[in-house]
Amino acid sequence: MKIVICLGSSCYNRGNQYVLEAIKKYLNEHNLKDKVDFRGQLCSGNCAQGPVLHINGKTYKEIDENVAIRLLDNLFAANKN
């Protein structure tokens, strides 16, 4: 699984600094750090719709920590089946 979080100034100021910490905590608590390629990028070009998160090539816009955790829960639950 590949997760790319936008860390450009617009997304970061709109809340991706909190999403970043929530995802890092989630991956640690679920022992998934070695199974997920998690990285940041400077700008994804969707500034007006940020915060932005990309998971396996799909773009999620206007997310917050709760949305990010729900996405991860759903994706990892789907991968178990």
C-alpha cells in the first residue's frame, strides 16, 4: 500500500499536520510501518481542495484525521478478506 500526504503549505496549514501525525500513530499502533510506503510530497496541485491524501493512486480531498483513520480502517479491513 502506498500513502502520499500533501505537505505543501496550503494543505499543511489546513490540517494535514494533524493528519500526518494521526497516520504515523495508526501505522505504529497497528504494526503496519513495514507494510506501507508512507511519504510526503510538497504539493499535489489540489490546494483549494486540501488537505489532500493519496492512497494507492486515489486522491482524497478535504480530509481530516478522522476521515484518514476511517479510510485506513476500511482499506486494511478490505485487504484482510
